[in-house]
Amino acid sequence: MRASRPTCAVLALALMLHAAPAAAYIDPGTGSALFYVITGILVSVYFAVRGLYYRVVEFLFRIRHKDQRCEVAIHCEDPRYEMCLMPVVRSLVQKGIEPTLFTMYERDATYEPLPAGVTHRPIAAGMVGYAYLNNIQATLLVTTTPQLDVMTFRRSRRVKHYSMLQHALGESRFVRPYAYDYYDSVLCCGEVLKKNIRRMEAIRESAPKELLDTGLPHYEVMVQRAREAEPLSGPPLVLVAPSWGPLSMFEAFGTDFVAEIAKHFRVLVRPHPQMKVSQPELYAKILALDGVEVDTQRTPSSAMSRAHIVLSDISGISHEFAFIYERPVVVIDRQLTLGGLEGELLGGDSEVKQRCTDFIVPVPPGEMPDIVAHLRDVLERHSVERLRSVRAELVYNFGTASEVAAEQLAAIYRREKAAA
């Protein structure tokens, strides 16, 4: 028996290693259930690990560092928003308030110098930067970033008041849910946004926030650049400046329409900067277009100053071009899907769009083959007087919004200080 034990063990191991095939059946319902269970476990593990990482980062920033304390914090998440915030910063300094500018990028000599008294603190981009912001100490924090206390950007218990400043003429319907809900105040661009926010508050039965008649400070910067630009000259120039992503006209119609327009007009194409990141192949194709000029400068001011008319889609450049340069726009009027946006709850169509149709003219996608005729027609019947009238209705304090914003923010700051 002692001699046979090793032999038995070897035989048993051999049987385990050379097991005979077994027939089995899993019905489709059970197979699907197992698939979803396994997928759910893997996804849960991923988000648990990711959540633990972010909680560790958040914990590290809860330690009160001196550079996390200030009186008035100005948060800028991207260089393109400096044009919105810097006019307000300058006006605040003139009122004796010296804010701290937190940027999620480094500033170099190519940026506008900061006024004397303004402290600059660069912080990391993304989650780490928001973990820092989520634990700062300030009386007032001003930003252009929506969805406070919804995603990664959380309220700090040591900030008394959060204000949001608009970076474009817009409405609530085209932003993600709760974009404005958890701010203490919103410096509104115009009456449409104000009405939208009040309606969302009524639908959600949330406490009304402070809504201020402010306007768009960056319009002042653009107006000044427009005044400094050379006057229009030569045959009409069409600026093709669409958005990026699935609703972009380049995504929907390709690039051949540009060549057709170039047979009748001078053409300047400005691809959206995000396209370079999210749609690199299409971006490269646009850069290689023959017979047209392509603009890739940091801001669109130079391109807009040269254009007689803009062809776009849902890009915010439409309102900026019309209101700053007082020239017409043609937009390809594709039906927007509002699922997952505030417009799904608000219902109806865009009020801003409806009130601007005389100079931001919608063209159905099916009429894209006739786009040259539409461009000619819009150029011929454009009315500057009508544009100015609508602009006065839709935009608060056109040309003076930075001073108004600074006065409003200074009043909030002094009120919060007094209450403390």
C-alpha cells in the first residue's frame, strides 16, 4: 500500500489534467443574465477603484494650505475664457478689490499682463485641479464653469458665495441638467436666460437664486478689436466656421460644399479648435482644402473682422459675429436632439433663435445644394437697424457689461463680508 500511494497520486493528477470534454447548455436568458452580472461587477470594481483614487486626492487637498485661501477667487478653466474674465478683473481692481486668479493652465508672456495687485495661482487641469478648488477658502468665487456640485466641481464649505458669469449668449435649454442650480448667483447675459432659469426653478421647486442683469463682458473686448480692424474690402468673403462633433456641418455634409462656395465667393475656413483633438482626421482634411484659406488662430477675431458673412451651424460664433460686427449669418438649421439637456424639460424651441432669424438666417439641411443662392440673398437684404434692435432686447448692457459685473460682484463680496 505504501508503494502504491505515489502511483495513485500520479494517476489522480493525470485524470485531473486530462479531463474528458463535458457537454453543457446555457439558455439565452441565463447567458445574458450572466453577461450583465459579470459586466456589472467589472464596472463596479473599476468605478470603486477610481472613486478611491479621487477620494484620496480630495483628502490631500483638505489640508488648509495658505495658497488655498483668498478673499475673491476667479476661476478660469481654459485660456479661451480669459477674454470673459479679464475685463471684470480689471474693473474689480479699480474698485479696490484684488482678486486671486486660479487658472488650470500656465500663463506665459503671450498672455495679457495681470493688473497690479492680482495674484495668479496656476492649478492642475482636470480632477486634481477641481479637488484643489473644492477645498479653497474664499468669500466669493466667480467662474464660467457650469454644473457646480453636480460632477467634479464641488462646493467648498469654506466659500460663502458662488457666482457664475456667462461666456456666451445662450439659454438654459442647451446646457446639461442642473448647470446653474447650485450657484448662489448667476450674472445673466440676457432676459431669455433669466426666464429659463426661473422656469427651471419652478419645475424643480428649488429655491430661487440671485439673477443679475449683467451682459457679456467679453463682447467689449471683441468690439474693441473690431474697431481696430481694417475696414472690409474686396469681393464678399464667406467665413465657414462650424462647430465640431456629430452636429457639425463638416460631419454631416463633408467638405465638398466649400469648393462649390469658392467658385462664387472668397472663402475663409475656421475649423473648431476642439476638432483638432476629437476629430483629427477631419481636421487634417480641412487644413488640406485647395483654393481656400484656413484660419487656426487662438481667437476668431481676425477671421471675423475680414468676413462679410458667416456660414455656421450651432456654433456660438453666430451671435458674436452678428452682434459685434453687425453682419449677417447663415446657419444650417439641423434639428437638435435635446435629450439629456435642460431643453428636454423646458420644451419648445429656442427663443433666441426665433428672435434672430432676420440676420442669423436658418437654412434647412435639404437646401444645402443651394447654399450659394442663400448666401447671396442674405447679403442683399441684410438690415443693420433690425440687428441692433434685437441685440438691445437680448443682451444686457452691451458695451458696458464688465463694469456692471464688477459692481455687482463687489456688492456681493461686501454683503457677504458684512454678514460674516
